[in-house]
Amino acid sequence: MQPVMTIDEVHAFLETDFPQIHTDGRVFTVTAISAGRITMQLDPNERHLRPGGTVSGPSLFALADVAAYVAVLAHIGPVALAVTTNLNINFLRMPKPAPLNCTCRLLKLGKRLAVIDAAIYQENPGELVAHATATYSIPPK
Amino acid sequence: MQPVMTIDEVHAFLETDFPQIHTDGRVFTVTAISAGRITMQLDPNERHLRPGGTVSGPSLFALADVAAYVAVLAHIGPVALAVTTNLNINFLRMPKPAPLNCTCRLLKLGKRLAVIDAAIYQENPGELVAHATATYSIPPK
Amino acid sequence: MQPVMTIDEVHAFLETDFPQIHTDGRVFTVTAISAGRITMQLDPNERHLRPGGTVSGPSLFALADVAAYVAVLAHIGPVALAVTTNLNINFLRMPKPAPLNCTCRLLKLGKRLAVIDAAIYQENPGELVAHATATYSIPPK
Amino acid sequence: MQPVMTIDEVHAFLETDFPQIHTDGRVFTVTAISAGRITMQLDPNERHLRPGGTVSGPSLFALADVAAYVAVLAHIGPVALAVTTNLNINFLRMPKPAPLNCTCRLLKLGKRLAVIDAAIYQENPGELVAHATATYSIPPK
């Protein structure tokens, strides 16, 4: 399961085809792409924070969702529009108001469905803030 | 399972204790509360829309999450801070750029956990845009 | 969303094409089929019980899974083999060692995916023992 | 997150407190326990197989469920009865009629809830047959 796009190519694609992820500023960045795996970072701003100094649930969901999309995109190329059909998320620990990393692994990349494991953490990849599993439907070519 | 708060009481509580839901304008409104059940509406604005004229996945997630929270709140009262531990969402049909209703039913309201079924629809409650199941952890009193 | 098979037709199909559901005796019975909806009953025997007089988790899973399959089958006909791709189940209350009913509603019946809501209860349909959401992949004809 | 029980201790505990997992013969075996992680094997017999030579969905569910239970047990000790509250499973590839391994990682081990990631595979741990996430409720001591 080799990637077919580089970080720069993914960023360029998102810029033109998915500009709405930058509505709140340039908070989402792809930081790594390798075989079957990508990492995306969310650098939260005021909109993502919650009283008490944490990051909101919808922000964690959005990070998992867009990172899973990028995992599929980077491995099938910018040929078709995959859409989320299911996302299951467990909230494990209160995040601090600081950057969040989401590492996605492709558990399956079929012709019709992709299933992605998404682990969200801050400094320590062994101490997850949230964990999600997402299914994307891949349209016929 | 009788509610212990009215729509006005829930709105007043959200105003003071959860003002961040109004960051994008007053888009979330509780429209009904009855035994074991509440309905919340999201009136989407530019921020919630996506190219092609649909409402974004994170907006649907946010609606299900806040509506499930309100379902718990309305039945246990403003005494403690429940937090989402799990949310599973299925995206079923592309919504139109128009108001979305989310009807939540309390499947279980225990001492420690509440489980909520959330059905999101537009005009037709029989044709769901999305369906979610959420678990909230209720802290000890 | 009208059904295309009767209860007798579904039972006959399961008999020939899915005999393994009767491995533990004739414990699974379809009790109702209507538009977008079916109900299946599990009459538990020794194998499904657990010490303390309850029904095991895997038995509840099996009931939700086979009932969701029947919901799809009854509405698309015995033309193709649908397979479960995702099942999310919440265990809500300890069941008694007595028959369990599972009412499934088709939330979506698309060309490629069906999404089913499954509510498991004993006497009282308003007091669920478990609730599941399942996705079935429907193969191309 | 260090384990507090050995493989032999877990087997002895299951023998006396959870004998029903041996109803179909001694098919479940714990093969590894380490910090935050355990592996369990299911050696399927006729009851777990399906026509076409695969292992049934309920058998995969049962493996994920009991392995997640053992992951919690091995790290909190035989002091209390944890119960499954939620299990989300994705079926990824048809298993062959051969032993299945399930490696569970504790994503969170809190006072009230444990969240476990369960990966099911045959020869190749990188090619999953199924993936599950489970939540167990831990009763007060």
C-alpha cells in the first residue's frame, strides 16, 4: 500500500479542491505520509478552544475526519471524491490547548470502501486524547 | 423519564454555561422537550456549508453532540457536567443547505452513563440525513 | 421502501441458504415484516445463557446481526449476498433469561450500502436491552 | 500500565469464573500479556465456521469481546466484574478457517471506564480480518 502523492501535492490539492478547511485559518497541516499511513496536525486557535482550556469535541472530530480523508487521498490519488459514511470516536483524555497530531492508518483500502484507524495525541503518541475509526465510500471511477 | 427543565431554562443555561455554541451566531435552538426526548435545530450559515450546497460533516457531528448533551441536561438538570465518551455517526444522505433537526431519545439514563439515539433530518423525519448514537459520562454528584 | 418477501419466504430462504443459524436449535424466528422494518425473536437456550441468569453479549450481537441481514434480504429479495461491514452495539440493561425481540429499521437502502437500526428488548419496547447500528455492503448485481 | 496477572493466572481465573467460554471446547487461549497489551487466540471448530470456509461474524465479535475483557482483567486483577458497554467492529477481510489472533491494547484504563483497541488477524498482523473498539465499565470497588 504505497502512497501516490507527496505532502506538497496533498497540500496543493486541498488548497484548490477543499479550501473550506482553511476557513478558520491555516490550522490543518499534513506532517507525514508513508506506506499506508499519514499524520496531520491541528494547531488550534480561539475557535477550537473551550472554557477550562481544552479543545472542543467537534474540533477533534474534524481533525480525525479530514486526516482520514487525506489518508485515502494520498493512496488513491486525486481522482475521485471519497465521502465519510461512518465515524466512531472515543474521547479518552482532555486535550490541552496545544497542537494535536492525528496519525491515520489504512486498515483496508478496497475498491468501494476504505477503513481508517485515527489516533489523536499531543506530545506522547502512547497517550491518546481520542481514537476514531472511519469508513469512506470510494465512488466508481 | 420526565424532563426537569423547560426549553427556556435550557436556553438560559446554555447562554451562561456553554456560550461557545453561539460562536457562529445563534444557529442552535432547542425546539421541543418531552419525556425522554428533545429536538434541536441547526440553522446553517456560510460556515456550515460546503461547495455543492451541502452541510459539512463536522456540523452534523456538532449538532448530534450538542443535542445529545441537551437531552441529558434536560433530564438530570444543571447539576453536573456530562462529557461525551463515545459518538458513532452514520452519514446517510447529503443534506440540503437548509435547517436540520436532530431528535434525541434517551436509550438509557443511568447513574454513570447515558446513551442517546440522535436522528438528523430536514423536512421528512422518515428520511434521515444522519444517525448517531452517543454515550455521555455523568460525573458523581 | 416496501418489502418483497413474506415471513414464510424469508424462513424458507434461511432454511436452505443459511442453515447454520439453526445450529443451536430453532431459536431465531422472524415475527414481523412491514415497510422498512422487520422483527426477529431469539428464544435463548442453555448456550445463550450466562451465570446469574442473563443472555450473553455474543448472543445479542448475533441477534442484531442476523435481524439486520433479514431486514435487507426482505427488501431486496434473495438475489445477492449482503455482508456486514460495520456493527456498533451498546449494551444498555441486563436481559433476563427469556425471549428477546429485535426490531430493525432500514435507515438507508442504497445500491451499495444499507444502514440498519436494531433495537433489542424483552416485554417493553421502550426499555431496550441493547441497541445496534449495522452497515451491510450489497454486492453489484 | 503494567499487567498484574500472568497468562496462567488469567487462565485459572477464566476456568473458575468464566467457564462458559469453554462451552464449545477449549478454543480461546491467552498467548501473550505485556504492558497495556494482551493477545488471545481463537482456534475455530465446526461451530465457528460458515459455508464457503470462513469464520462467522459472531465468532469474531466473541473473540474481540473476550480478549478486551482479558486485557482489562490482566491489568486490574480479578477484583471486580467489568461489563461491555459498547463495541464497534469493522469486518475487513474474509478470514480463512484457521486460528485467529486478537491483539488488544488498552487505550485508556480509567477508574470507571476502559477503552480497548482490538485487532484481529491470521498470519499477518499487518492485514487485519477485523478491527474493534470496546468500552468496558468498571464497577466501583
